[in-house]
Amino acid sequence: MPDEDLAAELRSALTELRAQLEWQRDNGAAWLPRGAPSGPRPGLSPLVRGPHPDLSPLVRGKETEAGGKGAAAEAAPAPAEREVTPVSRETLEALRAEIGDCTRCKLHAGRTNLVFGVGNPHADLMFVGEGPGHDEDLQAEPFVGRAGQLLTEIITKGMKLQRADVYIANVVKCRPPNNRNPEGDEIASCMPFLHRQIASIQPKVIVALGTFAAQTLLAIKTPITRMRGNWHDYRGIKVMPTFHPAYLLRTPGDKRLVWSDIKLVMAELGLPV
Ligand code: URA
């Protein structure tokens, strides 16, 4: 190889080596002498060096109730300015403590127990129902009555999972009197906590159980018969609306439709169908 070619190749290799070392130094390696010019690693987008763009604002320790990704993107400093601090996710325990002995809406007056939610705090799959019923109010756990037993069968016999593998919560945390639908002011008081539960858990898929949960979560008025069986989006998380198990107790013929929705969920999660 002629001397000039060798020199050019060496220069190019040195340039690449310096770029690599600078990138490593910027990402925590302490041994590269300071003062060397720095910049992003060639060929890598700046996002590679920061938190995943899909992470909710809560993950970055910045709490917004609206919590949209757009807001998060605007609020996040540019990678070069970002302080190197460990990111922390709001824990469900902290959230539960914040709700406390809640009196934020009138539902508190009739409850025995506040029903926060149950299951794996890092679940890939989350079920969201409407609100606690009689049994849930007594036991402080969602979906433990007759409809709950059917949901448990869907999880254990249908999906071959345990209840403890998934997370189960409701739109409102206190039982509405006579199992009526939650009212606007009650939803407004409680929904921020469901948003924050979801942001903490970061499931891959949410199954919205019944008209009320699906319409509230997705902020749309589409009937459940049109929503079910189709994927929807909640802040970047896939949502599958399906019939409420209480409806299935009255209309067992529609169980096959729920099963076909659940099979879509299983396929999405890579579970054997
Ligand atoms: N129905 C719901 O929507 N949630 C429960 O927890 C129980 C019944």
C-alpha cells in the first residue's frame, strides 16, 4: 500500500477512535482527557443517549396530569443539557399513600373500603373496569364478585396467566351507590389517579372492560359494540375494549366475542394462543 494511502487510512481510523472515545466519555467513561472536542456519536441519533421517547413524563419525575407525550417532548431538555440523574418512576405505593383516606368526591361517604387496584406493578397487561361493586367494596380488591370470578377465569383458564401477573384497576376507586355509573365530578376526581397508575405500571396492553371504562379511558363516545375487537391508543399504549364480564353473565352467548378480543391481546403480548 502506498505511504499516502496508509497515512489516510490511519487518519480515518484515529478520527473514528476519537469519536468513539468521546462518545463513551460523554456517557460515563472517566478516562478520556478533558478538553477533547465532543459531540454526538457519529451515526447515532441524540435520542439514543436520552430516555426512551415513549416514556411518560412521570418517568422523568415530572408530573403532569394531562401527561401527553407532546408536553413531555417540549418539557424535556435537549440531551446535551440533561443532568445525569437516575430516572425514577412514581411507585404505586407512593400513589396509594397520596390518595390516602380520600374525600375528594362524594363517593367516599358510601364506601367501606377504597379499592385502589391489585396485581403486578410492572405488568405488561392491565385490565380497567368501571368501579367497585358490593363485594369489591367489602374486600378492598377489584373484580372479586361474580363478574370478577369470570374475569379471573378469562385470565387463568383462557390466558393461562395468574391474577398476580396482571394489574387490575377501575376508573373510580369507591363504590357508586346501587352500582350506578360514576358521575362527571366523581370521574374528574378519580381519573388522574388511574392515569398515574398506568404511567407507573407502563403496561404494553390495556383491556378496557365495558362501555364505561373504554369510553372514559379513550375519551370517546363510540359504542362498545363498535370499539371491541379493534385496537385503540391511550398515550402510546394499545387498548383493547371488550365487553364487561357482568354483561357476559347476562349474555353468555357473547363470550366468544370476548375470547376473540382476548386472543388478539395474547398475540400482541406474544402469549401462546
Ligand atoms: N365491576 C367493575 O367494573 N369493577 C369491579 O371491580 C367489579 C365489578
